[in-house]
Amino acid sequence: MVRYVYDFPEGGRDMADLLGGKGANLAEMVRMGLPVPPGFTITTEACRVFLATGEPPAELDREVAAHLAALERATGRRLGQVDDPLLVSVRSGGRFSMPGMMETILDIGLGDLSVLGLGKSPERERFAWDSYRRLVQMFGSTVMGVDSALFEDVLADIKRQNEVEDDSALDTCELIRTVEAFKDLIRERTGEEFPQDPAEQLRRAVLAVFTSWNGERARLYRRREHIADDLGTAVTVQTMVFGNHGADSGSGVAFTRDPATGRAGVYGDYLPEAQGEDVVAGIRNTVPLTDLERLAPAAYEELRAHMRRLESHYRDLCDIEFTIERGRLWMLQTRVGKRTAQAAFDIAAQLADEGVITMAEALRRVSGEGLARLMSPRFSTAAEGGPIARGIPASPGAAVGAAVFDAAEAVRRSAAGEQVVLVRQETTPDDLPGMVAAQAVLTSRGGKTSHAAVVARGMGKVCVCGAAELVVDPVARCFTAQEVTVREGTVISVDGFTGEVRLGAVPLADSAVLGYFEAGGRAPGEGAQQDVRDVHRLMQQADEVRRLEVRANADTPEDAARARRFGAQGIGLCRTEHMFLGERRPLVEAMILAHGDAEREEALAALLPLQRQDFIGILAAMDGLPVTIRLLDPPLHEFLPDRTALAVRLARQEALGEAPDARDVELLAAVERMHEENPMLGLRGVRLGLVVPGLVAMQVRAVAEAVVAREKAGGDPRAEIMVPLVDAVEELRLVREEAHRVLSAVSGEAGVAVACPVGTMIELPRAALTAGRIAREAEFFSFGTNDLTQTTWGFSRDDVEAAFFSVYLDKGVFPVSPFETIDREGVGRLVRIAVAEGRAARPDLKIGVCGEHGGDPESVHFFHEAGLDYVSCSPFRVPIARLEAGRAALEDRRERG
């Protein structure tokens, strides 16, 4: 038979799935013998039944009544009795901590008669009516749906009339008047009386907590924290103890270590003559926890002893809520406390040094997301005023600069020593120089895997995308947001953590941790900051235990060198299309516009030495490590001028009676000829290599000749050739045969054996489903999860995030963007199929991933589980992937026993 209610002594911290974090930890403290007010917990299963059916389980009322009766016997008081009644609190408690996101109702059981019994002695009278005032206010807003601001308005008015600023300054008469005013407000707004039956109060409070699981703020919090929507919340019903009982009473929150820095010591807040919600709500100024030593020395010493026991028991930072009632300490809650990224690394290392946990356990307690925060610059002080716009935080960090609206202006101002923020509706490959020059990129369109986001992350640039409030006018060189017009040159601040955009310069702080990685991740010296030393030790642990290799996506020698400093074990994706931009564009245009084989071969011949030199530099930077070079992937029209711009230019010439520019005419004709309704599913990747004669041969020859040059220079080049967008094994076979012909030819010409493995990207569903056949022609696989996600879901990654992902997230279609974290059920299943079938056909098949998911912490764990050999990601995410690869290996070991 299913049970829905457990007394505190029946539970333990290993029952958090059933009792929620709060109920499980209360039970654990009872087992430890700590002073916990007695009570019971209604399970998450009961909440799930309520959420599914709209009604609580049929047995719940009976079980609650039985446990309440036991509680009444244990305390010697009854709920609702007139003389010294039992009062209880009703609190939420999900499996994972969601502080302040769901409902709490205190002082359940008070009514017009029982309040008189609670306050029968003069010294208790004010306390009784203060408790009743709190109940009517919390119950009225939380359970009966009256706007909480209306209660605050009534209370504020009464305080004004009495010329006091603090609730605690109201006397008994004024509190009685407040209660009556609150009850009048409830009657006016709901048409019903405040319920006097304590059993009704309790039942309705429990259902209100269940309902709050799907409240707007709770759902938003779960989305941000990636907490599943179907877990439900438990409800704890606990005997009230009263911090508002007089000068020798109060409530507080304590931490066993500083949650901001990780330092050991006494941290927390205390509020005399207050119930616990007052501390959290901030309605009055608290005093430091250390003041409690003076105010209540005995309770303080007892609390410190309990804090030490709890930290030793949980082996971690503990967050504790407590109440002192007339000098007696009661422990109301504990949990493993939330902390900043810096504190997470410092506390983990400290506990390892103290012998409380192992270094392996310390590694489990930090995260790649936290490391990313430590690596990123951030605003050092709170900004004044609100943001003028918010977008999608696509690449973390904080940046300040003058707004500019095209790449050329960004480059010009940057060369002059000015910091700039490139503002665009969306970026294209033409914007790359401006993105390199800018401190941050801000777009009004796109999402976390748009061009702006992907490139910015690769360069470690701050990026906010999809700021739909921005109306960008590149012609007028300004943008408008919230009726504020920001013209070119105006300084703005862009927060890549929150997605906020602010006017003016918010001060920035450099990241010492990023400097540590930039310096090659060597052991820090004596003067290094504590967080740098702790990061170094935990990175060492991760590198010792991880199975996955970590490579980088890098297209230039500079990026490759940085990736190597950051710990990359090779390049998993070198995109050759970035080498066709800038001053080389005319050569690409010549290839596209060529009339016949001779002109095309001439254009390719001009590109060959430039590509070869690019590859020489990258192979030198990664000497001795694999460099996977992807053949040209985008459709050729991306290397031509914009169709509209060409048409406008020609129309202007015609309007002025000028002769049309012959090259513009030719370019426009080519653009028109190559126009595709959906170019990302058109003539690109391997299809381009098969259709454009000589393109594959030129690129493979450039790779082979670069290998020869490096070998003759005494280097150890390890180039690999990767064919993109393969759908059928026949495509790969044709390209591989051509590649081998070129490699053989270069070997003969140079007198040096050139052996470059030829593999393919698995980025289309058909490729994943036919991986066994494709593996017969491929020496390695690399999953291109960006395109694999697009083609599996039928999403255009540049359009959908800003368009409707917020709605999908809100409605629970998926818990997180599939472009941010791998979709295990769909895309992930294709990955597993391809790994299994590929290895069945070729057991020694090397398999990696080079999509953006390669640097996502949760996705790294999936790739470890799926049996991949390596992940490849942006250089700045290499340390994150290394850390998570180590954590994934430890998790795997723990699951295997």
C-alpha cells in the first residue's frame, strides 16, 4: 500500500526523492538528536497525484489526520484548542532546493478564539496577535489569492498612522486592528470569510503548496536550473516555534562556511523578535550572526556545536535555518548550501585538505559551468539603473565598449585603441574582423548557436543574442530600446551571464583563472590567488582520471596555440571556409565565376599556396598532435556579395544614367543562379566537392604539401582530412579516392610519404542510421551535432531560439534548448546507433564530436557514456570539457560500483 505521510523519525537524508530535500534533512537532524520541532512530511508522490488529477490522493486526509493526532499527543496540545493551542507551519520542499520559489504558511491553527488562549497572559498577548496577523496575511495571499501588495498597503497605512517604521513597534491594539482590516480585505476580495476551522486551514494550505509547484516563479526557476517539471514537491507540517516571542527570541540563517568565498568562519544573519520568514523577506535589517554571541551566548554556543556536527555529517557547506524561542534553540532546516563558483572550488579543495573528502570527491563537487564563470570577466560592482534590453546570454563574461554597427568601424576604432561592442541585427562571416576587434557582440536576432554565438564563444568573446527589444538601424548607425536611442560611439555594457545590456561603463574585473590557463596551466606560484591554486589542483585530478580526450575547434595558428595552452590534445575541427574570407574573397569569386575549366583551375591555383600556408601554421602550433581539417562546407553563395546590396547598387547606377558595373552584373547573375530556398540543406559540404571540379584536390594538396613542409622542417605534423555532410557511403568513397590520388601524387613529388587519415562528419540522420556502411570508407567519425540537431528536429538554429524556444521551454516541450545540451532521446539515440554500427564495421574506428555540444558540461557526460574517444570545442571551453570529462569518468566508476 502506498504511504503518503511520514513522521520525521521515519525518514532520512537518503529519502529526498520521496520526502523532498527539506523533509529528508529534517528527518536526518532528528536521527542525529538535534533539537527539531516535531512534525511530519507529505510525500512528493501525493503532490504528483494532485498535479495529475487536480485532487489529492483519497487516502491523504485520513493519513494526515492520523499523523496530526500523533503530533498532538506528543506535544500535549491540540490544533485549534482554545487554551495554548498547537500551531503548525506548512512548507514546501522539492527534491532539489528551490529557495523562495514555492509557498510557506506559518501559524496554522489560529482563529478568533484560539488567539485569545495563546495570548491569555499579558506577556504573551502581543505575540499572539502578531502571530495571528502573520497567518491571516500569508493565508490570505497564498491560499485565498488576495494580492499580497494589498496587505502590505494596509499594514503600511497603519504604521503611518502610528508613526512607526517597523512592524515590531505596533502594540497589541494596533495588531488587533490590523487583523480585522486583513479579514475585511479578504472578505471584500474573495467573498468569503477567513476560515476559523484549523483542519480546513491545514488542508487548504497543503493544497496551496502543491499548487505552487506550477507557479510562474517556480517554473522559471526550474527552467534556469534544469530541474524536471514532473518531480513535484513534498510538504512538511511542523510544530511552530516562535522567534517573535519577545526580546529573548529571534530567527536566523547560518552557513558553516562563507557561501561567497568559501572561507571557514561564522557567517549568517540573525533577527531578534522575528519569525523565520522575516529574515528571508528582508523586511527588517538583520544583525550579523556573530552578534548572537552577545545576545544569547548559550544558544550561540549550542548553534556553533550543531553547525560543526552538521558540516562533519554532510561533509560539505551547510545552510541552516534556526529559531530561538525564549532562549531555547530550535533547528528548523538544513541543506547543502548553494555557493558561488569561487566558493565551490575553494570549499572542495579545503575539505580535501582537511581529509573530510578525497580529491576525487572534490572534483565531483565542482562543475564546468562554475569554471566558466571563474574564467570569464565580470562586472565588479552593481550597476545603477535597470538594463535597457535583455537577450539570450550566448557567451559568458562582461564587456564595455562604444557601440558600432559594422565590422569596418569596429576594426578602425579598435586599431585606434578604443574598446567597442559590435551591434548587428545578426552577424555573417563578413563580420568576422569586427567580431575579432570587438569586446562583445550584441545582436537583435539569433540564439545560442547562431553565427554570432558560435564564433564569439570560439574566441572567448562576450555575446548576447536575440535581444528582440533592440531595433537596430545600421544605416542611421543607432539602435533603439525602451524609447532610448543609442547612437554610434555611445558606451554600453554587455553582460554575457545575464543577457542584460546597460548604458554607460560598468567597471570590469579581470579573471585570474583565465590568466592561469593563458599561461599554460602551470603550477601557480606562492603569490597566486587561492581560487587559481584550487582550480589547478582540481584540473590535475580531472586530467588523471578522464578517459575522453579533449581537442579544440580552431581555424588559425593563434587559436591553435591558445587551445594548446588551455590543454587541448589536438584540433578536432579546423574549418577551412574561414580561410576564404577577407582579402581572399576575390579569388573565391573568381573560382565561382570561372568560364570553363582553365579559369577555375587558375583561381584554385591561386588559392592553393594561401591554404597551404594556413595549414603549415596550424600544424606547427599543434606539432605532434592530431589536426582534423574539414573540407569546405558552406554553400558557395555565402562567399558572394549580398543579393540585395548588388541589386541596389546596380539600380542606383541605372538611375544615375551610369553604365552598370560589369563585375556586379556578373556577380548578381551568379547569386541568382545559386539561390536556394534552404541553402543549409542544399549544395554544400561533400556535394560541393563532387560538383565543383578541382576543389577537393586543391584543398587536399594544400594539406599534403603543408605536411611535407613541416616534416622537412623537423616537425611532427598529424593532419587528418574530414569530409562534411556525407549522406551516403558512395559520396565518401568518391572523395576519399580523389584524396588518396592527391596524397599519393604529393608523396611522389616530395619524396616524403604523406599519410593523412580520411574520415567524415556524421551530421545527418541518414548518415547516423547507415554508419555501418559509411565506416567501411571512413577512418574516423566526428559528430557534427549542430547540424545533426537541426536536421533531426527540423529546426533552423539561426531562427528558432529567439522565435519560439521561450514558449517551448515554458510549456515543457523540452527542459533546455537541444542546441545547448544534447537531446539524449533523439539526437543522442542517433549518436549511440552510429557508434555501435560504426565500431561493429571497423573496431578501431576513432570517434569524436566537434559540434558546440563538445563544450557543454552535461553533453560531455553523455559523450563519455556513449563511448566516444574525444570531444572538441572552442579553445576557451577546453578547460571546461577537461574538467567535465574527469567528472564523467568518476560518475561512471561510481555507477559501475
